[in-house]
Amino acid sequence: MKKILFLSCLFFCCKINSQVNQYDLKNDPKLDSILKIKKSIDREIYDSNYYSIQVFSGNYKNGDSIMNYVSEKYLSDSLYFYFETPNYKVRIGKYKSKINAEKKLRDIKKEFKSAFIFKPKN
């Protein structure tokens, strides 16, 4: 009789304490809006805190040809070609630390002697 009582208690305890595989996760709309705000703030901080390497500043014709050359040579880096009064500029990369930018600058200086590290002020 004790064995039956023990086994029945064991069975009910296991059944009561077992976990269910389903869960109901409710996202609060406020949490979603806070996450969106956090992402936008992080993006602004990232966009304003990076180093880039400027390889050219001058007229459009030369800038375009240098941009074409650089785009073939540095495929893995982000490249920027834009107009900033009064010159067109070609920049390579978005580096989070100055050390990484300096490492890349050593390689770039082999071809572009006047290249330098640039930190945009946004």
C-alpha cells in the first residue's frame, strides 16, 4: 500500500511540477518605442564617433577617377565620394578606433602620400 501511495504521489508531483513548452510573451508598445529611440541614439553616436581616411580633395574629374581606382582596390571598406565646398573628397572607411585607422593609413600611404586620418564633426 505504501508503494502505491508513494508512486501515486511521485506521479502527481512530477505532473504538477513539469514545465510546459509554451509561453506567452507580450511586448509592451512602450518597450518597442524605447528600443527604437535607443537604436536611433546609438546610430547617431556611431555616425559621429568614427575615423575616416581622406585620400583626395580636388576637382570632380580627378576625384571620380581616384574613386573608381579606390573602389577596385579597397572592396572591403566603405567608400565616400562627395562634394564639400569647394572640393570633391574621397574618403575610405569608418573606423571606430584611431588605432585601426592608423593601421589602414599605413597601407594607403603607399599609394596616396597625402592621405590623412579625418574625424568628421557632426
